[in-house]
Amino acid sequence: MPLVLFTHPFASYCQKVLIALYENETPFTPRLLDKSDPSTFAEFGALWPLKKFPLLLDGAVPIAEATIIIEYLDIHYPGPVQMIPDDRKPALEVRFADRFFDNYIHTPMQAIVADALREPSARDAKGVADARAMLETAYKWLEQRMAEREWAAGGGFSLADCAAAPALFYADWTHPISAEFPSVRAYRDRLNARPSFARVIEEARPYRPLFPLGAPDRD
């Protein structure tokens, strides 16, 4: 039975999993989570009541959370690109980098975007300022890390880069990566050019009007 992925092309954590699937050309059937198809939303909610997507369905087994989905694929549907090394030391580095991108770039970026979706009276100026400060600190740390690296961890393309690609893509739209961070900007360019993520970017392009801060005329 083919894998099924409940997903949306414009959703950043869905993109994280799509990169891994495309890297290894893993066959799957996408189920688009769109308001025009309430039956898919109902099926998805029955499988995962927290309703956070993506969700992978392998037969009757649902697997939630993007990082866990990628690790599940690495174990059960391995391909030429190993997402987490077998050796525990580089694997730890990959997992750390994955947590860094999710917690310190992805999360503050999403906080700013979520605030823009609120009614003006409900917006949180301090929360947004704190999120922007976190992004600046994360960019600064990442600049030092990526100065002499091609990929984020483990010596090759990995789970960490699947996390980095959508996080940095939308973070730069949300809180631009300045010229002060050339290594971060170059890394983002490499990620955007990677065929798996380039495919994700193109699939998401029709949905750019949904970006509440206004999608820039680039990328």
C-alpha cells in the first residue's frame, strides 16, 4: 500500500517532509489539506486530533511530526540520501541542527507570521519584537557555523537541511537575512537550488498570495 501524506504545498513543515520524499524519490500519494475538501480534513482529524500537519499514513499506521516522519522514512523506506547517519556522533549533530532550525528560526518566523494574521487589536508587538530578536541571534550563530560548511551537519545533505530549507526560505521573507550574514545567505541559496527543494518551491508558488506579510518578488 502506498504511503499517503496529508499535506499542503505552502506549509513549511509539510515542505520539510516533501524535501525528504523527493530526495529519495519515495513514492507517495499526497492528500491536499484544503478548505474546499472538508472530507480530507475530517479524515485527517480522525487520524490525528491535534490537527498539526503534515501527517504520514503508512497503511493503517499514522506518523505525526515532520522530524519523526523523516526519521521513519529513513528507517522503513531508505534511499540513496541518508537523512540521519548510522554513527551516533554525526547523528547527534544532525539532530541538534534539526532542533536549532525548528526552534530558533522556524518558531520565531511562524510567530511573526501568525501575528500578522490576527486582528490589529489582538496583535502582540512585544512578541513580534522578541521573535525578530531571536531570528537575529540565530542568524548570527548560524553565520559562524556555516562559514566553512556546505550543509548544516553530518558532512552531507541530511534531516538538518530538510529543516533548514523552508525555515530560512520563509524567515528571509519575514525578517530579511542581512548582508551581515553572507554565509547564511549563501547557504539559503544552495538550499533553494537543491532539486528537491526547488521542486517544493515551484509547487508552492501558486499559493504565495496567502502569505500575510506579502511575498517578496523574488525566489
